[in-house]
Amino acid sequence: KRVVYLTRHGQSEYNKLKKIGGNPGLTDLGTAYARWLGESFVRREGIDSTPSRLWTSSMRRTIETARYLPHPLLELSSGRSWHQMQHRVYRNLDELFAGDYEGMTYDQIMAENPDEGGLRKFDKLGYRYPRGESYLDLIARIDPLITELESYEEPLLVVSHQATLRVVYAYLTRTLRADAPKIDLPLHTVIKLEWDEGAASTPAETRYR
Ligand code: F6P
């Protein structure tokens, strides 16, 4: 069985203000989620007692969300030791870069440039923010990580962002990429995807919150 857990970071200062992008820290609510994840969820799932992997983006809000996850050194029967959970920071997992519109709300963007919102609605997958990224750009930068992910045997927890996780989720569940930008991924929810090694079936999905 392969197991991948996907979660967005806890609520950030920008989520509260409905601003996009930036590199804000967590609110108190977001920190409470980080505690639940690190102190209760991984224990309940038993991934605090087996070698497992953790990926975060390079942004403050995902690193803060991973802060309470267990990290003792495990001695394996093979004589090797393994940091629990083995953590990698990937810039490829950073949130969709909104270019000139970083730090603005959707309402401010619409007020400043009404055409822009319309364009994005028309083609959310291909729409590229001025001096920023599109979902197609995200797919390209996340692609190498999928190969990496597929080579793992250990459970993997990915703490990332709304747009990037939509892309990862779409890959793993074989969702059409045109539908990826619309996938519902609420805050403070862990999605567990499980599938049999080598099976071409769609993974079983459970959501915890
Ligand atoms: O609002 C949070 C956020 O992560 C933004 O930083 C990002 O631009 C957005 O979600 C992506 O979602 P959508 O593509 O639906 O705007």
C-alpha cells in the first residue's frame, strides 16, 4: 500500500484578510491546526512510529505548520537510522506566484483591472498572472516531484498550498487537468490517498478535519 497525505498550511494572516500570495505566518487558528497535525493526527495514523517522509514548501506558513511534527531519530533493524519524519523543503511546492497581484484581494484585482478576472474565469488553467504564473506553469514545476513521490515506499505527508496541492491531487487521482484549478481543498483538512503498489486504479480517499 502506498499512502500520501496532503494538507494545506494552517490559516495564515493573508487567508484571514483574503489576500493572495505573499509569505505570511500563521494566525492562532492556524497554529492550533499545526498542533493538531503534529501532536494528534500523525500519532493516530501511526506515522510517528515508522519511517515516513515530510515535504513542505519553502514558505513560512508551511514550515510553521510542520513545526510540531515528530522528529526523533529512529534506529532501523537494518542498523541504519532515520529522522522521523524525514523533512525536505521544496521551492517547487511554493504557492502559485500571482506576480503583480501578490498581496491583493480578488476584489481589489477586479476593481483595478476588471478584464483580468474575466480572463482567469474563462481559462483558469492557462491564465498567467502578469509577471506571475499559471496553473500550467505549476504543472511543469511540480512534474519532477511526482516522479520522486512515486519512487517512495514510506508514507509521505505533503504540507503545501491550495493551487500546488490541486495539481498534486489531480495527478494522483487522475483528474483531468482542466478540472484541477477547481478542486475543492479546504483549509484545516488532511486528505489521505491510498493505493496498491502497481495498481492502475484510482486511490481511495479519506478526508480528516
Ligand atoms: O487564497 C489562498 C491562495 O493560496 C492564494 O495564495 C493563491 O493565489 C490561491 O489560493 C490559489 O487559488 P485560486 O487559483 O483558486 O485563486
